Amino acid sequence: MKFAVVGVGGVGGYYGGRLAAGHCDVSFLARGRSLQALLAQGLSIKSALGDVSLHDLKITDRPETIGPVDVVLLCIKAYDLEAVATSLTPLLHDDTAVLCPQNGVDVVDRLTPLLTRGHLLGAVVYGNTMLTEPGKVTHVGTLARLRIGGRDDLAQELSAEISSVFRSSGVDAQVAGDIDAALWNKFVLFSAMSAASCLADLATGPLRVDPDYRAMLKRGMRETAAVARAHGVKLEPDIVERSLSIVDEMAAESVPSMLLDLRAGRRLEIEHLSGTVVRLGNLLGIDVPFHSAAYGALKHQAKE
């Protein structure tokens, strides 16, 4: 199976690096400082699950140099999807699987009208993998879980094949029976965690142990879950409690990617996190005061 990793940040670097370390055929599509660093020093992963140092990688900034592949791992920010989608054509054949691990729940819907070849698969990533500098990824803690799925039988068959390849490279990868439910299950946690961490400017440990911040986090999760159910998504009855238990299992020093972006002065994905909850809440008649406040406070950094 031939892979192309588009975007070599924390997620693309970690999962693409694991595939490359497992002797899979992997090409990396990067640009700017990331491209130069990968060409000069390769890719390194620091992780409690095993460090990786990779050199002589297949790296380019031109997708036509790679050509058609079996799997595209599309690891870009949610706000860049539409702009990047049109550049993927050289990587696609009729059966190419495009994995979308972006934060949010609407990625497949947004990309469906833009990709004329291949199959879109949702991908849910659990774990804290950070790009500390170009070409260097740090995995905080031991949670690194990948769940893949599509909306038809062929997409599910492809998901099973791809999951098997990931597992052969040491990644905890499985097929999600209902990918939309899987995306929303994570979204209940991640939408609230990202917003609360940014508002408090705190990593996971201090946020979860403070009673006031924990209550705020729980309110945000309840709002997202209420919107999901009103939207017709089948969530477990105890989804909020399960989400909080995952937060309690995370490494205390782990930091949501949106807080890293906030601290670095980069553009935020708030439009696709709390913004999505607010827009759907308004449409469905669900009151979402936490996410409304978070969106109002952070939306000024959602623009370039």
C-alpha cells in the first residue's frame, strides 16, 4: 500500500513516521520550513511508545512528483481544507482513500463536493502529538489511538485494510462502525477541552483538578452532546462522564493543539470547534452558553 502524508505536523509526523518506521511506502508532502528541515535532518519522534529517527525520506512540495497513491493522510488544519483539496488531484486514483483526521465533525461533508476521485474516510485521533519544531514530533503520554471509517461498505472495507497496515506498524488502529458517531464522541471532549484550555490558558492537569474549571469543562461537553443528539447522532447516554474519564487519563502536561496555536499567535480552529456547536445550536434551538462565550472570546483569532 502506497501512502502520501499531506502536512507533516504533530499528527502527520507521528502517524506518517510510524508507517515509515514500519517499512511502509510513505511519501511526505511539505512546504517552507517543514520541507527544509525534513530534507536536512529527517523526521524524529520522541514517545514513551518508542522513539523514531528517520532519514532519507521521500519528501517533496510537489504532489505530481509523488503521483497516485492508495492512501492520502490529509493532516492539515480544518480551515485549510478547501484550499488544499484542489491540489490533491495528482495523488488520486479511483480507489484512493483520503483519511481526514481534522478537528471537527464536518470534514467529509465539506470535501465530498471537491474530490472527484477516491473515497473519503473519517479519522478520529486520540492522543497528544505535538510538533515542537519542524521535523521533530513529541508524543505526550501513552495514548495514541486511530479510528477510521466511511459511510458505505466499500469505504469500510478500505478502512479495514488501512487499519491493518497501521497496526503492523505498531499503531492502535481500528475500524469505527459508525464514523459519524465516532467523530462526535471525540468532538464532545475536544470542542469543550480546546475552548476551556484556551480560556484558562492551562494544560490538561491543572484544568481538570480545579473544581471551577472542571465544572466549566463539563458544561461545555453537555452542550456539545445536546447538539449532537438534536442533530440525530447516536451517542452513549454517559458520553460526558466517559469523556471526562479520558481527560483524567491524559498526561497532565498535555496541551490541546488550539492552545498551542493561541500561545504562538497562530490562527485558531475555533470556527470548526465551538463555532460549529454555536451554529448548530442556533439552528436546532439548543442553548449553548459556554460555547457561545468561548466563540465570542476567541473568534478574532480565527482569521488570517
